[in-house]
Amino acid sequence: MTLFTMLILSLVVIGAFLLSIFIEALLLFWGAGVAGIEDKTLWKSLAAVMLCYLASAFLVVPLSVILPILGTGAGTIFGFFLSALIISAIFKTTFIKSVAAYVLAWLIGKVILIGLIFLGITILGISLATLHLA
């Protein structure tokens, strides 16, 4: 693999990560509206998503290293509650509304992810079906 190929692949991965943060911020913005949070902006959603990513990473990774299976589950659960606390602090709202917004954003994100996986499998299947083998 050449250096140019590695650079392009690295840029694609970084771009995909940034795009996922922005999409999650849009979903959190939408979830905040559905949950009835009054003072919502896209910038607050973006800040909340980035802080939730950082907080969850700093919580899940050490717990996963200390207790590989149990720590991962505990870190995920504690990360969820920590993310809800971060969202309630940024949006200046109640814990219940922040949990509702976060759950809605998480669920819709998973539905979109599953849809994209099925779309990718379909495109791969069509591509393989139309492949002419000599």
C-alpha cells in the first residue's frame, strides 16, 4: 500500500467520523425538539455530542481494560447516564427530558444505521449478480 493510498484512506475515515458526529448532532437536535426542550440549537447539540463522545470514551475504555466484559457493559450504562447529564447541563433542562432526547436520537440513529447496512448489502448483491464471469 502506498503512502498516498494510506493518506486517502485516513482522510476518508476522519471524514466519516466527522460526518457521524454531525448526523448525531442533527438527531439530538430533533430529539430535543420532540422531548420538549425549549432552548435548543444545533451548536448546543454539536457540543453535547462531542462532549458525550469524550466522556463515554474516558469512562468505557478504562473500565473495559480493568474488567473486559463486565467493565464494558458497566461503562456503557454509566456512559449513557453521564451523556444524559451532559445534555441536561448544556440544554439547561431536566434529566428526564435529556434522557428522552438522547434515547430518541440513539434509536433513530440505529434505525438509520440498519437501513444503511441493508442498502449496502443490496448494492453489493446487485453488483455481484450483474458480474459477468468468463
